[in-house]
Amino acid sequence: MSQTAKAGQFRKLHDGPAVLVLPNAWDAASAAIMADAGAQAVATSSAAVAWAYGYADGDVLPIDLVIATIAAAAKAAGDTPVTADIEGGFTDDLDQLSANIARVIEAGAVGINIEDGGRDPALHARKIAAVRAQAEKQGMPLFINARTDVYLRGLAQGEAAYEESVKRAALYAEAGADGIFVPGVADPATIQRLAAAIRRPLNVMGWTGVPKAAELQSLGVRRLSSATNPFRVAYAAMARAVAAYLRDGDPDALAKAGEGAPNLQQRFA
């Protein structure tokens, strides 16, 4: 399937009827496992990718490593669309951002998350417009998921957080965003209000206390991201197994702990 066809397929997944449940990968192996498990699309997690390379999250991972990860994940996922979390774009310079987006598209991504973080919303809107212009220049119907961190960073509280999130969502939609990502909100009533007020598909982050996909669908949500949870699941299991191995020196127990793992040698042959 061509990249353009995958982009069209990914865009349609936001139209329903069911919520798009996205697992977040951090390398080729995790992307392959998620695609093989039946994921309709695979996203990357900026934090998980950064941690896998030994960096903290937050626009500090070298862009070359980001691009290499996107390319590896897109190749491993095959016909399953891949959308990339590119944090804040790794720059606030619009020309450099355009160059970065060109590389993201060339690596095989059909969508992106781009976050405002603590930045001026007006700057973030200009960045979204620059991303849209670059994607159009390359003939790619890139799905731009604009993330606003009002709730996640505690930039406002209560009703003020809701109003600021809706205000930013409108600004980002006008700039060219296809979807709006509001991580950090878990209250069903607030989620429903956001979904009703935001005139783009609403994406929420799956963490403790967030309703299941079926309930989110009834609230008007269109997309649910797993964030770093798959990474945490994998590494928590490894940490327990390795601790037991170091304590007991039992190779049989360690081997048994890995039973059921996919045959990635065969998968990538």
C-alpha cells in the first residue's frame, strides 16, 4: 500500500463509528508486534522513543534518531499506518520545522502529534500552519494532531483549563490541525464538554482513571492513545524477570518468563 493510501486510511479511522484505539511504539519490534496484534494504526511515543535511546522526553532527542525510529517503525508496520509523535517539532524556527517535517514524511509517517507544551499558543498555531504548508508541498495529506498541554502541565485549573483548552483548539484548527489532543483530562463530564466544543476529532491520553474506549465513544471522543503504557508494561516485566534472575541465578526461570514472545527473527527475515 502506498504512503498516500495509508494516509487516507488513517484519516478515515477518525470518522468512526468506533474510537480509534492507538498503541504507542518506540522501535521496529514494538511497532511490528502492535501491527501484528491487529492495531488499525500505530503511533510512536516521544517519551518512550527518547527513553529507549537514553534521553529524557522534551525536544532533546537528536532529530536524526527520531527520523530513524519513524522509518524503522513504518517499515516494520507494513500496511498499518504510522503516526509520529514529534514533540514540539524539535525547533521553534519555522524554516527548520518545515525541513524536519519533510524528513518525517519521507520516513513514512502519515500523521504527527505536535505539542504546544509551555509555548505561546500563537507560535504553536504558526508552527501548525508551517507543517500544513510543507505537507501540501510534498503532496501528503498528513494528519496533524495538535496537542495542547493545558491539563497535562496544569497551566490552568477547573473551568479556566476547559476554556483555555477550547480556545487553543479553535486556534489550532484554524491554523490547519485535523485533530486535537488534550492529554491529562480523565473526568467523563469534562471530556464530553471538550468533545462537544472542539470542532475536530478529540484525542485523549489513556492513563489511570480514563474511561474505556466504549464509554469514550459515547462521550464524543474519536481517538485514544496508550502513551508510554506499552513501554512501561514491557520494561516492568523485564525488570521483574531480571531481578529474579540476578537473585536466583535460574536460567530456566528467565527463559520461561520470555515464553510467548513473538519470533521477531522470523518476522523480520
